[in-house]
Amino acid sequence: MVINIDENLDSRFGHMLGGQGPAKGSLIGILQKTQEIYGYLPKSAIWAIAEKTGIKTAKIIGVATFYSQFKLEEPGKHQILHCKGTACHVNGASIIEDAANAFFESSNRPLSENGVTADGMFSLESVACLGCCSLSPVMMVDGVAYGSLNAEKTKKILGGVASGSLRE
Amino acid sequence: MRVVVGMGSCGIAAGAGPVYDSLKAGLEGHASAQLSIAGCIGSCYFEPIVDLIDDSGNKTTFAKVNERTAKEIAKMAIGEENRASFFLMPQEGHDFLAKQTRIVLRNAGSINPEEIDEYIAVSGYSALKKCLSGYSSEDVISQMEISGLAGRGGAGFPTWFKWKAARDAPGRQKYLICNADEGDPGAFMDRAILEGDPHAVIEGMVIAAYAIGASIGIVYCRAEYPLAIKRLKKAISDAYAGGFLGSSIYGTEFSFDLEIKEGAGAFVCGEETALIASLEGERGMPRQRPPYPAASGLWQLPTNINNVETFANVPWIINNGARAFAKHGLQTSRGTKVFALTGKIKNSGLVEVPMGMTIHDLVFNIGDGGAGVKAVQMGGPSGGCIPRELFDTPIDYKSLQQTGAIMGSGGMVVMDESTCMVDIARFFLEFTCNESCGKCVHCRIGTKRMLEILERIVAGEGQMEDLGLLESLATQVKEGSLCELGKSAPNPVLTTIRYFRDEYEAHIEDKKCPAKHCRALVSYSIDPGACTGCSVCKTGCPVNAISGEPQETHKIDSSACTRCSNCLRVCNFGAVLAN
């Protein structure tokens, strides 16, 4: 696999990694910072971390795949977190997923198996709980939580995000 | 005059951001009206909430504020003619708060969590001063013992006992950890406390550190709570600047450093040995105890771990006296507990009540639960479903355990006749199966097999033998797992079989879902007599399975319908029928 890493980002990564001391137990923090830079954990970054810290690649991948926060593939431009907490489940969380999928289909950007739309615009991921249970069902788009959703509201919000007209 | 906007995560999700902007614009140029923010007061169903506080401290509260009504409130604040009184918080909103006993949530929603001075103004950090200037570490621990404070993370272990064990453990370097990895789906108490009153948690931690002799503290907070982390970071840096953290606190020899570590998303890390592994940069897998963390924890050094809510109680206990705390609640469970009341209930939000209140009082008197309520789920994936017949059960650690559920961290999801209990069991098993760390075979594979059986049942392909099989697997998973995740994973299945066996039988024998929830066993149609042709269902249908001209009876195409139930929920005329 060929990895294209933006040079500008690359220098931020190099700077972050270079500034890491030999602090014990810092692997998760390094991975979090890496993901902050790239949006996911590119293979080349994992190799670079292994080389710098002396931690084996297998172990890094082991840690990265254990925690749900880490992504090994590039996510979409806009990240949709669909809450699957208990309160959301009881109040019809599956409607959000159906509505999102319907929106992707109607706007000609089918969702691929890795959860990213064909045009790279959206990624859809379910999360255990966003902690906004009293506004269930809830989804979060690019860090902003939207509550008390139904199918129509969901489609409207995603439409607004796609066209860039949604107020941040 | 002060204008305060509730800006917890839930307030922001309900639209508090634009409300704040609108107030800011309306108050511009009027120095007499100060705009500020507060955390979540708990009445989430009335968010966004705005308070007007006049110079003598009288408070006027507005509910469900939007950008337009915010303009009216701004006019009221600056003494212009306005229509703000139309948007006052209804009496029931005030009653919701009046029925509670707020110790942990004493400041949440009333002080600005980003200003340390507002915390100090409500006697913040005075408990710490009292401890450092007049109490020995034994005194502090003995105060905790008299208060009867027990771990609010779920296990209910006496706090003083853990502190004493860590204090007595040999070693010069000790760690204190705050578990803010609130992973139970359906619980958000810790988030609200951290967002609304972060200094209370910090002060509780410094007092605990003094009691056990710890010099380094870590708050392990889940990354899904960005606002809590942001406010906590600010609070920690302000506490350093104020001399409440760092070296020589209050001029004594006592020093304590505090930092935040973000969790990376693993439910099992709520378990203390898994949390420690995660802090060490490893996969968060629990290990056998003993040795307990008090003897050998982070980096094999003595470590004490308590939950956010536990720490938030500590300054109140020191300030008001351990006996004042012990007066609340029952002999066996002292004090109060914060619950996240959600699900099929009108007044959803955060409530803090004395231990010993019955489930009935909490759900109906405070939560205003409807006639259709049939159960409440407590304790999340480790807990169970308590049926309405048992709603007279008092909320204390022991009584709840007898029902098969647990106190847990405080998630309380109310369920009504539209909630399928078999599906709820499947939902929790799916969660624990995903979150099993994989160390113990019974937890890793047993939960998977249980999930497959439950999936079969909700798909209408179950057999009566499946119930026995589920019960037998449940016993094996409980016995064959090292940590509480596995030991308690079967609880949701066991309690639903115990109390709602008829629902399982209906799925298996009659191929019916009594709650009309399970997609394989339900179909939707429109009642021509009730349909007004308003098209709300048609517009909302994600798969365009509904057809019909405006003002004419609509029709659902069963072959295209995915049974998502959106039409049933949005119809205002009860015209959508589930069969």
C-alpha cells in the first residue's frame, strides 16, 4: 500500500515524536496524538513510532486494535458517531442508522464496508454512549451532538453538513 | 444582574450555543448585565435553560430557550419591555429539583465551572484547608468511616477501608487515581459532575491524597467527553495557580501533583486492574487480585482508585461533618446517590436522592413516569431489569442485589410496553461481547454464544430449549470469568428471563414480539379511518416505502419497509398500526 502523507502534517508528526521523552506508559498518548494529526493511524506512522520508542510493531498494533478510539484506516471528511447507548436504543437509535444510509444512497454516495462513503465525504461509526442520554436518540457529527432525532431531522442535518450550509 | 446559560454537553446539544450568542448580542453595551455559563443542573428535558439572577440573588429560570426567546430574556435583563415571562420554567421543573437532596450536585448548574473564584465563593477548598490545618491522615480516614461513604462507581466498597489500606501500604511513592472512564451506556453522572463542578472532584482528590500519602494523582477520563476534559484541564491549571495543587499546599509540607490521562475507549478499563494496565500503555486487560492495587498498583506501587462521584462527596463531608452525611440514607447505605434517569420517561435528567428511596418514588414522583412503564434497567451491562412489581424496592446496595440487578454507577433506564425485554437482553450481550477483553475463554466465547442464541430468538427462530441453554451458559460465564465484566455480563439475560419469561415464550412459540419492536416479527400498516393524509410519515420514511397523495389515505409497501418504526413515532393521529 502506498501511503501519501501530507508533508506539512508529516513535520508535525516528526515534531511530536521527537519531543517524546522516554516516559513509561506513553504509548497510548503517542497514538492519540498521532491520530489527532492524521485522523487515523497510518502504517508509516506506526513504524516510525516503533523505531523511535523501541516498542515492537506487533505490540503497537495490539494496543491500537484493543481500543475503539483508534482507527487504522482513513475516515471520511465528516465523522458521524451514531450513539448506541441504552437510552438511545430504547428511544429508536436504529432509525438514525437507517436514515443515514438512506441519505447516502439518495445522494449517490454508497457506504462501503469500512464505513466510509464512496466519495470520502462521510464515515459512519456507532459508539457505545455519548452521555447525552436525556436527548436520545443522539448522533454526533464532527464533535457536535444533535439530540431528539428522527429520520427527517437526521437527513436534514447530514444534508446541511454535505452542502456546508450547517451552522457550526 | 447576572445571566447564566446552562452549558453542559446536553445543554449544548439542545442548542445552548446559539442561545448564548443571542444573549451576548442582546446584552452588548450593557455593563450592568453579566453573561456567564454554568454546568448541567440536571433537568435535561428543559434544556436549554437560562437563569436571570438579580443583585440580591433572586433567580428567575427560563426553560427550552431558543435564539428568539433569548432576545426577550436579554431585554428583561437590561430592563426593556419584553415578553420573557412567557418562557418561564414551569412549576414542575422547580418541583423536580425540590424533591432531591443535592450533595454531590450541590454546585452543578449554579456556579461557573470555568471560574475557580466561583467555587471558592461557595466555600470551595475550605475542606482541604480544614484537613491540612487540623486533621491527621487518620482523622480524615476516620471521618470517612463515620460518614459511611461507599464507592459510587458501582461496587459500593467502603471508601475509608480502601484509603486505610493504601495509607498502611509500605512505600514512599503512592498514586491516587480518579476513575472517570464512565463506560456504562446510559449513565452520564460523572460527565455532568466534571463539566459542572470540576473543582469539587479535585478538592476531594487532594484530601484523599493527603489521607493516604499520595504525591501523584491521575484522572483517567474517557476521550468521548471532550468538554469534561477541557473544563477539568482548566480547573487543574487554576488550582495550581491558586496553590491548591503542587508543592507546599496551604503552606504545609504536603505536595500533590495532578494530571489527566485520556482513555482510548474500552469499557473493561472501568475495572481497576485493567485501568492500571491502560495507564501503563498496555492493552486494558484485568489481572488477578490479590495483590490489590492498594498494595501493588500502578507501576507496582501502592495505588488507590475511586470514582468521580465518590471524590465529589468528600469536601462536603469534611465541611458539614461525617455525621451530617450519615444522616442521609439507610444504615447499610449512607448518603445520597446520583442517577441518570432516562428512557421512556418524561422528566429525564440527573437526580440526586437519599439512599433508601424506593424505585417507585424515583420513577413516578420525580421522573413522572407514565402508566405504561413496565421495568427499569439499573447498573447497565452488569445490572438487570427490575419489573414494576418490585418498584417498592428501596434503592440501596443490598436490596437491589436481591432483585438480580445492581446499584451500578447510577444509570437508570426506564422501559415501557414498547420496549422488548428480549431485545434489551440481546442489546446488552452485544455490548459485553464486543467489550470483552478476550482474556477469559468463558467471557470471550460464552457471551458470543449467548448473543447468537438471543439473535436467533429475536429473529423468530428460537426454540424453547434455548432458555435452558442460556441459563446454563450464564452460570458458566459467571463462574469462569476473572473480572466483573464477565461475572456480571449474564445479569441482563438472567433478570429478563426471570421476570419477563412470557416475552421470551411469545417470541419462541407464537413468533410474536409483544412490544412490537423486533423487526422480524412485526409489520406496519396504516388505519384508513385515522389517517388524515398529512404526509408526515411519508416525508420521514428513510426508504420511501410510504405512498399517498396529500389529504388521502397513505399506504405502506411492506416489501420495501425496513420496520424502523419512524412512521409509528412521528404520526400525530395514531394511524400507524404495528401488527
